[in-house]
Amino acid sequence: MSAEVQNSNAHDDRAEARLLEPIATVVRGVYRLLLAGLVVGAVGPLVGTRLGLPWGGPYVCAESRSDFSADGFTGMFRPLAGVEVMARPSYCTDHVDSAQRLFDFLGGFPSVLLVLGILFLLNRLIQDASREGVFTARTVKHLRVAGWWLLLGCLVAEVVEAGARAALLATLAQDHTFNAESWLGTWQTPYSLVFTALGILTFARIMRAGVAMREDLEGTV
């Protein structure tokens, strides 16, 4: 291979690598920070602190989805004339049993796992694309895996977390029971993540068609 061809290929690789910015830098940085945070957070119980993680602290809290009028608390809420103040109670305890600790953990960890997984998949996509090129079948495969992970993962995470929140609330409030209705009452459809995942899967299909066309053109040259 001549020096001119080698220089041309190196220039093409650098040009394709620039296509991955700024997402490449952001994903690498956030992925490393999240991993470092999880490692630091893992030793939190050993030193008696939760270190910013949404579980493991001395208190466990669950918020009720039922609104009530807070107009009677005039000392705390001072609405203008004709305005009604609505509030949602939050039940907290520092006498936490093992079941409540598990519900508290499941109420937040699936989302963390979802984010960590998508960052891992995107980081691997970026590494392979930087090494082998953006417009390859491997890049398309990584995109499809990331899209399905985000689509299915966000739904599963919300199902688990909604159930955990409802179960935890049932252990803290006398007027709340854990059943299908309370489970659905805490469900929040992750519309933005669903549409983002569908967009990634659609873009993967477009790229797959583009890669196939590129391979056909290269085969005819």
C-alpha cells in the first residue's frame, strides 16, 4: 500500500472519528464518573453514609400520590386570594426493616442500572466506531442493541420501581395497601425514553440500509 493511500485512509478515519463528537467525550466522561460514584457509594454503608446514593441512608421515605388541601396550614402556605394549595404527604421512618430497605433499593436502582447499561453500550459503540469506522455493520449492531436496551429497560425499570414504591408506601401508611391499583397509581410512563429508543432503532435501520449501499458500491468499484 502506497504512502498516499495510507495517508488518505488515516484522514478518513480522523474525519469519521470527528463525527462522533461531542457525544463521544460526554459519554466517556459521564460513564467514568458514574462508575467511580458507584464504587465510592458501595463503601458508604461501611463508613456510615449514603454518599449521595438514593438508598442506604438512615431514613426511608415514600410519597403518597393522593393530593389533599393544605389551606389549613396558613403559617406555612400563604396563597393569593382564590388560590388553593394542594400537597402530597411523604411518609418517612428511621426504624427500617429489611423489607423496607429492599423496597427503597428497588425504587431507585433499576434506573441507575438502565443509565449505566446505556452508557456502557454507547461507550463500546464509540470505541468500535473510532477504531473501525462509523459506517459499518458493527456500528449498526451496537445501535440496535442500545435502542432495545433503552426501550425495554425503561419499561421494566418503571414497572419494578412503581411496584417497589407502592409496596414501600403500604408498609408506612395505614390507609394504603399494596395491590394492582396502587401499583398502577405510582406508574409513570417514560414517554421521552420510549420515543428516544424508537428514534435510535429507526436510525439504526437507516444506517443499515446505508451500510448495505456502501458495501454494494465498494464491491462494484
